[in-house]
Amino acid sequence: AQPKEPALPLFYGWFLISEVEEKIKCSTMEFLKTLDTLEAFKKHISEFTGDADKEVDLEQYFQTKTPLHCTTEFCDYGKAEGAKEYAEQQVVKDSCGTGTELSVVGLIVTPRTFGAHVSLTPEQLLLWPTGADKVGIPPADLPGVEALPVGSRAHVTLGCAAGVEAVQTGIDLLEILILQQGEEKAVTVEELELGTLSYMGQGRWYLALREPVTCDAIFSSFSE
Ligand code: ACK
């Protein structure tokens, strides 16, 4: 009989080491608290609540999904297209268990997701699958996506609204980056201690961090 092929994982990615995970959870929750109290945010509250008079506690609104990580390849145990080819790459095999520093350059908040925008180094991009930025994007939005640099989708999902899947964070991030590239410039709402906060319409917020936050992470596969 043929030896059984090893099963493919759910996904590959960089996983924040536990001390960093705790730190990031705390500091990003602080940001949500700040956002919640801003008049500019309250003005657009109905995009989160459906009702301009309703309040929202953003810390409760988003459910954290751990372990915090930046997905490279979603394999879906081999059901996803290209999963096997990705897993077989020498660079992927060699990188498993190795450490790296992820650079978080911004935070996004939308009515669906809360996430960290990660800027990948050329070395990290070697682990970024070709075409990964476009997976699951409606064809009508593709021209905008294709104009973005490779790796633009790289993110850490920090939380999702009830009933929302984590895959949405990358899509929300791309949508925001496409808007930033477009003609319509974002409205800069406020200079915060952390950085510049912009409102992108339809409940979408982007905080460009004044200083990127470096997070120690380990490349690995993940299966449930
Ligand atoms: O926040 P994420 O990157 O979004 O981390 C989780 C991880 O895989 C485990 O679910 C991501 N994910 C789920 N489905 C997909 C998909 N179709 N394409 C890309 N990433 C996905 C999810």
C-alpha cells in the first residue's frame, strides 16, 4: 500500500508569542476605549448599532479570536486551491518553527471586524502565497486590489462582531487600502497620541500608527 500523505493543516501563518499576544490585546483594547469616546465616532455610531441614539461598547462588540496570528496560506486541510503546492515549498518547510518580527503599521475598525495592518518585509513575503491578496474578493473589486502591493492583505484579526468570520478582516483591510489609494481622500478625523485616525465612510476607521509596533512571532501551521 502507498504510504498515506500527511494531512494538510487548516492554515499557515505567523503566531504572536504569548507575551506579545497579551500586550497587543491590552493596548488595542485601550484604543477601542478611546475610539468609543470620540465625538467623531459617536457621530457615525448608527453604522455599528443601526440606531443613532444607541451606544456601543466596542470592547464587547468585538469577540477576540485567539491565537492571534497573521495568516499566510489558508489550506482548509487541503481543500483550498494551491494548498499542497504551498506546503511543499522548501521555504515553507524550512521556516516552520522559526521566529520573525511582524511590523504592525495600523489598526482597522469596521462594523464587522477589528484588525491590525501588518507590513511584511521582503523576507516575510517569500512565505506569502502568490495571489493570496485576492482570495475571496468579488471580481468587481479586483482592479483596485491588483493595484495594491503584494502582501497588502497581511493582518492580524483582533476581533469580529457576532456572526462574522475572521476571513472578513483581510477583506475589510483591502477595501480600506483601495479607498486610500483612490481619488476620494479619507477624512482625517483626529490626531491621537497613537497616530492619525481617518474615517473612510460606512463605519470604516483606520488608525495609522505614529510608530510601528514590532511583534515577535513564530511561523507555524495550525489545525483545530
Ligand atoms: O484572521 P484570519 O486571517 O482569517 O485567520 C483566520 C484563519 O484563516 C483561520 O480561519 C483565515 N481564513 C479563513 N478562511 C479564509 C479564506 N477563504 N481565505 C483566506 N483566509 C481565510 C481566517
